[in-house]
Amino acid sequence: MIRFRLLLLLAACASFLSSPILSAAAPPPESGQQPKHVRILTVGNSFTQNATRYLDEVTEAAGHKLTHKMLSIGGSPLERHANMALKFEANRNDNSAKYSRGESLQEALQSESWDFVTVQQVSFKSHDVETYRPYAEQLADIVHRYAPQAKLLVHETWAYRKDDPRFRGTNTDAKEPATQQAMYEGLSDAYRTIAKELSAGRIPVGDAFWLADSDANFGFRGTASFDAKQLQHPELPEQLHSLHVGYRWLERDGKRELGMDGHHANLAGEYLGACVWFECLFGESSIGNSFVPNKLAPEYAVFLQKVAHQAVQPGGDIVQGVSRDAVLGFDDPAPQRYTLRVRASEIDSRVKEYPEIGFVFGSDKKPADLEFASVDTRVAPQGKLAIWLMGHNQGLFERLNDYGVHAIGVSYARQWFGKLCRPRPSDAYARGRIRLEAATGLDFSDELDLLPPDGAAERTRQLLLWLSSENPQGNWDQFLTDDQSRVRWDKVIITGASHGSTTAARFAKHQRVDRVVMLCGPRDQDQDWQGLPSATPNNRFFGFSHVLDGGWTADHYCRSWELLGLHQFGPIVNVDQTQAPYQNSRRLITAADVGGDAGRAHSSVTPGSASPENAQGEKLFDPVWHYLYNQPVDIVGEATEEDPDCLRIQATYE
């Protein structure tokens, strides 16, 4: 299969490259064409440095802009990058988890709204797909959690030059490639396999190197054999059209000696790599780009441009530019508000019951696994999906739809509360681990044993798949990645009330989302997970509580809000005494009349019968709900000090 694919690639390239050499003059820009701005974060080693050396210049010559941050450690495999990221997950103060600029992968992912994040394997392991596992997947998971808007790419590196010492037959390891072709075939297959496993795009620099090296006219030509001892500085063996550094004279301890680097790219290889990267990132041809490095012959530069262009053509996994998200308008011949519901057990045969915590399907007459969705195609959409983590709330869903927000509620494991962590949590993070397992279906807690299909995350994906088929008028598929393997969490508002708002907050600490709205919550007053570093920036959390709510009077909410860092974005604001935008704060309270009933106070901040109304029968908190779900997240209030009267330590553990 590899050999057949290789022959097709070479045949196509031979036909393409046999056409007359084109002028290197840059083509005129298309009429009305707007400059593009692409943002990339690269995770790799010197091979990524090589391949992007001239990327800025090629981009500028095309009239576009590039923002590029590189996390690079010389000679580092995927394993090292993954281990550093996992160290940072365990201990944010571990300096060994950070790169030379004092920044971890997670912090770098949060530093910019990246379009692409790239990873690569170290070159000497690139032919062996087993060395990519499980590290590539671990890195992909962290990228998707901290930068869900970014497209993950694998940078396919290149084979060593054919006369590299690796191919001299002295290595007896059966897994070692014996020739340049064997190395290329191995790495080509490995990168394609990993790209498929990760649902990632591929930057085919390795393909481009192989095509160029195999060309009849411009392929590498070197001296078959020579006696290095007979050469005198600055003499070098022939290495015409080399893409690698190759032979060069080095000075060590005051003596000159002939060195060989068949691994790294030289000027020509770096230019070829930059052209491939440019085509993948910007979706435009590099042919005719006016930038050519000094000392690179114009005719050879045009050949390399053509090779880059040819390498980017074949294969569905090769990325070709940024897919800019546009908020899709509805194409509905009969615009209306759609309300849908379905049982989780109907749309996914993998789900199961957990009677020990009361998480069951129920019966046909009284189903316990109903899931809800609604959208109004008469309202201009925002391109946002609200996921409600509590019992179905029709009033809230109607309001969300009026804002142009899609709304769903999934059946997930929330019945554990009151059954687990008894008589008290084992430590200050125990409930947080249970909440995270309930939300993700992944193994975070020893007290809960969910499978992935039963986590709220996968049930969300399955519900969106069903909605995309059942209600295509609603454009539900925009909340899934192109291959439908993941939820587009960057478009998600995660929200809930009480117990549900607490789980929403815990999930958002783990997975970056667009916004978190916490009604009468979060609680977990005897837990400290609220103070953990967050994948979702703190300014995207919003809270609302009644002052008679037991969670407020016992300092549960003020404590959680401060641990979440919400005091950095404005004071506690009483919505009864001011109007939207409530000093742009993230901490809102009310003292509205609820007849002195603490239970009603708890429910009053959520749309429903407990929520107070004015004389006209309108809900008093309609402006508040609109603010919570629509306030621009980058507009924040002035920071305040922590409240010394808020009881922060409510439990201790040995």
C-alpha cells in the first residue's frame, strides 16, 4: 500500500514538474482580496525551526500576516512534550513542566486564539508509529481542552539524506530503516496513521522532500564514495541540490574536521518547508511567491515552489487554510420554534444504567433519560449552544432561543449527590473528581465508575448527531467538528442551577468553553477544586444568587466565587439597586421578595414559578438573565479585594 501510494505521488509530480519553469514574480493580488491573519502555535524541535525558518518572509511576500509562537526543545520527541504537559497538570509550579520562556503548553494555548496547533515526532523515531503512542493523543487531548477552536496539525518531518551515516548498514536493529526510502515510507505511513487517529490535519513536508530528492533534474546528486582524509579545507564532496546540511567543515579544539549532518534542512530545505507550511496554513499556492532567500538560485527556488504545491495536493488529511467560522443563518422554509426530546437510550446503544447511584433509564411510561433541545429559526442565530445541567427548564430554553442561542439538556449522572462522598469527602477535591467524571465519562474518581458514553460530554455529542439528522433546519451540526468526532466546546455556554451549576463550573475548569453561567451556585463549600487553574478563563464565569439562599447565607457562593477569581472582574452587585450591565461584574445578587422562604430564594434566580414578577406579570430577572448569557466576556468590571467576612475555610482534611 505504501509503495503504491509512493508511485502515484511520484508519477503525478513528474507530470507536474515537467511543465515549463514559471517566473518567480509574485502574481498580482486578486481584486478585493483581503489580507489573511493566521495564528499558529508549534510544538516540536529543530525540525519545526527548520521548516518555518522562512515562513514569515513567504507570508509577508504574499501580503498576509502570521502570528507564530514556538515551543521547541532540541531533539525532543512527542513523549517529552507530553510528559511536560502532564507534569503541569499535576503541579502548576513545576518549572520542569515549562519551556525556556517560562511558559507551559497549557499557558501557551491560552495566550492567543490560535487557528492551528502543530506537533511532530522526533526525526529518528518518526518511522515507528508505536513511538507516537500514547503521547500524540495526550497532547491532542490537552490542545482540545485548552484551545478547542484550534485545528490540530501533525507536521510530517522528512527522511535523512540518502548518504547519511544511518544508512551505512552498521545498525543491526531490525526496526531501523536501512535506506532513505525505507525511512520515508515508514514516517509517511506513521504520520498518516496518527493524523487519522487524532482527526488532525497534516503538513506534508516529508512528502515534499521526497519528491524533490527524487526528481530527475533537481534531485540530490552526491559523490558515491570519497576519502574524507584526502580532502583539504574548504574542499567538499559533490552535494548538488541537497535539501540537507550535508558535509561541512567544523572547527574543534583549534582543528578543522569534516562533519556530516544528513538530518537537518539547509537553506533550500528550509525554503521548501516554508512553502509547504504556507500553502497549508493560508490555502494558497506558493508558486510565484516573490520571496527567494539570498544564495538560492531563482530557477531552483521556482522548482521548490512547484514541489511544495504538488505535495499539498493529494490526500484528504492535508490542511489547506483556515476554515473561518461564520454564524450560519437559518434556511428554513417554515421558520418556527422547534422543541425536541428523545431518550438517551434510543440514540446510543452503548449507554448503560447505574442503579447504585439512581442513574437509570426508567420505563416507557416514565422515562428517566429524556434529553431536550430547542431552537427558534425565526431569530438570528448567535452560533452558540447552551448546555443545561439540571432538570428541564422550558422558561429558560425559550429565553435562550429568543437570544438566538441553541439550547439542549442532556441526561447525565447527577443523582450521585447525597449517595457518594459520605459521610464526608475523603479530601478537598473528592466531589470535584466525581463531578468531572459525571461530566466527561472519564476515570477521575474512585467512587464513581462511569463509561465514556454515559458522561455528559459524549451524550452531548450523540444528541447533536441526532439533532443534525432529525432537525436539519436548526443547523445543529455547527456545534460538532467537521468529522463529528468532538463537540465544538468553544461555542458552548455551559450552565446549570445549584448542583448543576457546580458541575458546570467544575467541567469548565477542565475544558475551555465559551461561557459558564452559574445560577444559585456553585456550592461544594468543603472543597477546593474551585481554586484550581482553569482551562476556561476566569472572566467567562458568571454567577447569580439570592441573599436568602442557604448557599449565600452560609458563605458557600461568595467562597466559590472568590476561589474562581471572580472578584477580579467587579464587585458583588445587587441587581435590585442597579441596571444592566451591573458594573460589568461577574457576581450578581438579589434581595427580591420571596416571602422569607429560603427554598424559594434558592430557585428564584432560575426562570420558573419561584421567580418573582412585577405588576405586569413580567419576570423581574429577565434583564439579569439576558446579561448573564449575552454580556461580552471581554468587558469586565474593576477588580476588588477579597471579602474578609466571607468564610473561606469550611472544612479541613488530614
